Amino acid sequence: MLRSTRPGRTVAALAASAAALLAFSACASGSAAGDDGGDVTIDYAIWDQNQQPAMEEIAAAFTEEHPNVTIDIQLTPYKEYFTKLQTAVSGGAGPDVFWMNGPNFQLYASNGVLAPLDDEGIAASDYPQGLIDLYTYDGSLYGAPKDFDTVALWYNTELFDAAGVEYPSADWTWDDLKAAAAKLTDPAAGVYGIAATQYGQENYYDSIAQAGGEVVSADGTETGYGSPEALEGITLWTDLIEAGSSPTAQQMTDTSAEDFFLSGKAAMFQNGSWAAVAYAENPDIAEKVNVAPLAAGPEGNQSVIHGIGNVANAKSDELEIAKEFAAFASGEQAAKIQAETGTVIPAFNGTQQAWVDALPQYDLQVYIDALETAVPYPVSKNTAAWNAIESEILSQVWAGTLTPEDGLAQLADEMQAALDAESE
């Protein structure tokens, strides 16, 4: 799970981070101390409390197969996770196995922090190709895909019924989305048709792909923000705000965009698959919502695919066991444990149906079907550097202080400079 528009660090701070990781790569290598059969403890760092019970069950399953190995799960909230991780690995330490995401992956892999997993028997065919690509660097697989998330359109059935609007369907286009949002908007009641958030993964990364554009080239060297397709993908959302079908950027700053949906003040809200269990457990909306595929743009209804990878610390004192556990925690047995909890969609092919079945009240198959046309989450060697630029400029576009045309022209120039700096 990842919202790419979370305020990022500055380019200078990211340069310091990269330097710290480079310093780490020069540290002495660890040894596989557990190879003699003695008792071993592996630290496993995660960031999602909702997933901790499943991770504990996975750890217990590994210990059952390896009685001398104990897995110590270390939970750190996401907002602190990468700061803590950077500090630890820069000092030559850090957890033996830990969660990794796409935006940070190449920075860690390119600086020798991660151990390649090519010799762990991980079959690429067992996972969505987009995730294998996401966690491959310089020809080697460094992350074992643990789960994945795609994006779909959640809607409030009560608000649709009250307005006499048909529910979203698989053949919806952007025009249908905009027309429905207008009909569902009721200024007197303070109800909006949709919350047009400045979220990359959930909104404009998807619509840029649906318009035939890209945020960054597949090799991470060229920005796509200067294209007409990117502009079309951005203006889908800013036009909804301008039309009054969505709260303003300021309103969605004062009250989170998702809170508009949760409180029944927004009829539609695009969200990742992680939202399903949260909505099912929310008594205010659990029985009032359902989910449909994304509306199609000029080139289709593509969703971004992202997911967590299990990685092994290259400097772990228990490197061989750490690599084995990273692969195990993303394998079929672990995937089935995850699926039954309903918290995330497991990445291992053939195990996702249990996740769909865990919450039969919702049409969750749409998230699995989205794999057919999914596009990889946009990343480069130092993604966070241009994420910060992206967030700053697009916040002005969403607020209306910069036109989409001017904002994307500026973003394209500054993002390209950041990408060029990655190869220096």
C-alpha cells in the first residue's frame, strides 16, 4: 500500500540518504552464523499493524520447518519506517529481512543494501510480471513479491439510489464518471459526486495510463509529464473540482478526501485493494458501499499495480537463512495465510481467490481482473527525489494557482533534471 503523493523529502535530503547508503555498502559483509545448526534469531521488519497477525503465523510456519530459527517481528509505522531503516543500515546494521516498496527499491538495491534472491528458487511465473519487474535491478531479483494492490472505484449505494443514478459498471468511461459525479452532487446537502484527490497511485497515475501516457519511462530515465496524454490524465481530476463535482483541494486538506467518502459526503472514491477490509470493518459504511472497475479513458481502464517485496539485508549475520525466509514469506504457504485474513491480495498466483472470498459482500474480483491491463508503479533509481517535486507542483495545480498546462511543463523540466542527476 502506498500513496505516492505523501509529502516527500527534498532532493538534498535524498542525496544525503543515497550517500549514507553508499557508505553502508562499504561495510564489512556479514556471515551465515546459523549454518552450524545453532539457535538463530532473524529480525523481520514490517510497517502494517493490520498484517502483523498474518506475519506472526507465517513466522511460526517457518519455525516449524526450522526449529532452531526464531523470527522476531519488528513493527514500525510507515511514516517512521524508512527513516528508521536508513539510520540502521547506514550504521551497518538493520533487520535481517524487511519489507520494501517500489519507490525505495532501486535506491537500496543499487547501493548494496539488498541481497539478490536469484538462488532461492523463486519462479517468476508464480507472480504478476509487473511485480517481478518492479523488484528486479540490473538483471537480478532482489525482492520476493509478497502482495499486490490494484485500484478500483468504490461507491456509496445509498447516495446512488437517492439520486436515481445507476451503479458504476465495467463499461463505464470517463464521460460516464463525470456525468454521474455531476448528478450525485447536492450542494444543499454538502454531498459531492466524487473526491478528486491529489493521490498518484489511486488517481492520476491510473488516469495518465488510461490516456495513453506514462509518468516515467520503463528504464526510469525520461519523464512523461510533458506529454498531451499526461495533461489529459491530470485534467480529468482538476476538471471535476472546477465543475463542483468534487470538494476543493483546500477542503480535502482540511478534511481528508477519504473522510468525505466515509461520512457519506462523497459518493465515489478511487482506492486500492487494501481499503476492502477497512471498509468492511467500518460500521458507518460497511453495508452502504461496493466496488467497481475503474472508468476507462481513451486507451482503457488501466490500474497501477504495486506491492510489497520481502528483501534480505546483504549484511545480515544470518544471510543464508535471511534469504530463505524472505523467499518463504512470499511463497505459496505464506500467501494462503495472508489471503485468509483479507488484509491484502497475496502476490503468489493461484492464491488470490481466498482474498476475494474473505469479503463476499463486495465485488472484489475487480481488483484481480485489473491485473490484465495493470501498469507498473512508476519508479526510478531515486524515486523520492522527483516525488517531492511532483507533490509540490501538483498541489498548486489542484489548488488552481497553477494551470495544468503550466504546472506540467514546470514539472516535466524539474523532474527530468532530477532523473538526469540519478545517472551522474
